[in-house]
Amino acid sequence: MQIIGANPKRSTMSFLEDSLFIEVNKIKKMMDLLSNLFLIRTSFVYAIDQQQYTSEIAGNNGDYQDYCKLIQKELRHKCIACDLAKFKEAKKEKRPVLYRCFSGLYEMFLPLFISDVLVGYLHFGQVRAEDDFKTIMNECSLEDYSKPEDLERCYNSMVVIPKERLILISELFLNFSEIILNNRLIELKKASPEYYLKRYIEENLDKRINVKTAAEAVGRSPSYVTHKFKEFYGKTFHCYLNHARVEYAKTLLMKHNICETYQQCGFNNRFHFSKNFKNIEGITPYEYQTNNADKKTINC
């Protein structure tokens, strides 16, 4: 993986067969904030391979802890193997993985996906919890290290963050991941128009869109959209659009009345909305609100 863009405000980085656009400055500010707030190492990891296993945007405390520097002098291969295993676990499970690494420090990798494509990981690490050094030596099998007294000195000099607080930090990182993705601080640019057709729907659920407007948006003919969309997504454009609008409506119905909801979902009128909603969900919008009245207060 390498940086192929030159704009410092918006760098372009290769990622598999896609182009990954990253708002570097904005993500750097986030990593700086988290790093300064908790005095831990933070980063957004955007490239991984067997040799140089991370390329990243790191927060202010981006350097390795002295403890980690000592470990890596003799046991770097174990560091890489441990991280790669957790990269794979987080990717497979599609969830954050908080764990104690082989050297006894705590790390977290939170995978970020766009349209089911892994675009990188939010990471914090090299954090000491309450465990004392003897416990770490025994449980992490560090007898291979030649100078355990140096390790103990560096370990004992580290700031202790309780494990309960690490879980809270992980939850905060999860909120930051949503901010990054919702504000498109990371984006994929794909050559395939089908990717943009799906995205066009997702971005225009409140508008009166159709095959013709979608075709104009991606520079293809309406017939191309009609045939290719079903080939890629297993539903017609119209069917997919209605399902997406109803799914969006279910969220809105928890906060708005039915008239306000259908207008924000791109349906022509209340009857059109109710008919499509019942066809897809099996109940009317009013029944959906009634069934979920305990979750939110609705004015129907």
C-alpha cells in the first residue's frame, strides 16, 4: 500500500482494487484529541502486509512506549504475529477487538467497512492495566527476553488505566468511527457504476428519484440501470428503492408522525407510503408505531 495522492488535505491511498480517499487532517485531529485525552497511542491504520504491517495516521502520542521498544528489539516477530491475528479476527467478526497482547499491554482494533469493503482500523494501544509485572511475566511467557529487569523498570513506569476504563474508551472509539463514516472522512471510489447506483439511492431517499434520474447520475442509460442493478443486487431498482425507503421510514416513525415520515422518504402520498410499507413489513405504519410505542413517544 502506498500514498498516491499529493494533496495534504485529502490524500488518496490505494486499497485493494479501490481508491481510498481520506480526509487526513480531520482524522489526525480526532486521533490527537483521543491521544491527548487518555495519554495513549492512537491511530487510523489503513494498510497492512507481512513486512510493514501498518501504515497509519497516528495521534500525538504516536511513538512506541519504551516497554514496547525493548520488546521489539528481541521479539518483534511476536508483535507482528499478534497484531496480524487480531486484524484478521476484527475483520472476520466485523467488530472491535480489545485484547491483551503477548507482551501484556492492552490494544484495540476497530475495523471500518464501507459497502462491506474493509478500509482500515481505528486503533489504540500500548496501554498498561492493573496487572503487576510478575503476573505479566508468568501469564505472557516473557522468559525469552534477555533482560527482564529492564522490562520491569519500563513496565512499572507506565501509567495505569483500569480495564473498566478501557471498555469506555473502546465505546468512544466506536462513536468516532460512526462520525468518520457518516461524514465521509473516508470514501471509496470504485470504477463500477453499480456501486454508485446503490449509493445514489441511499443518499436520495427523501427525493423523487427513479431509474432515469439514477442513469443520469452515473452517466449510463436507463436500460443499463434496469438490467445491471438486478444483476448485481438481486432486486429491481424500484424494489430496492422501496425497501430502502421503508427501512428509513421505520427509523423516522419513532420520532415523527406518518405524514411527516412519508414526505421525508420520497413517497408520493400517504396511501402510496402505507401500501408499500404493508407490502414489505406486513403491517401498516400506524400498526408499526403502535407496536413500538414503548420505545418512543409518537404524535400520530
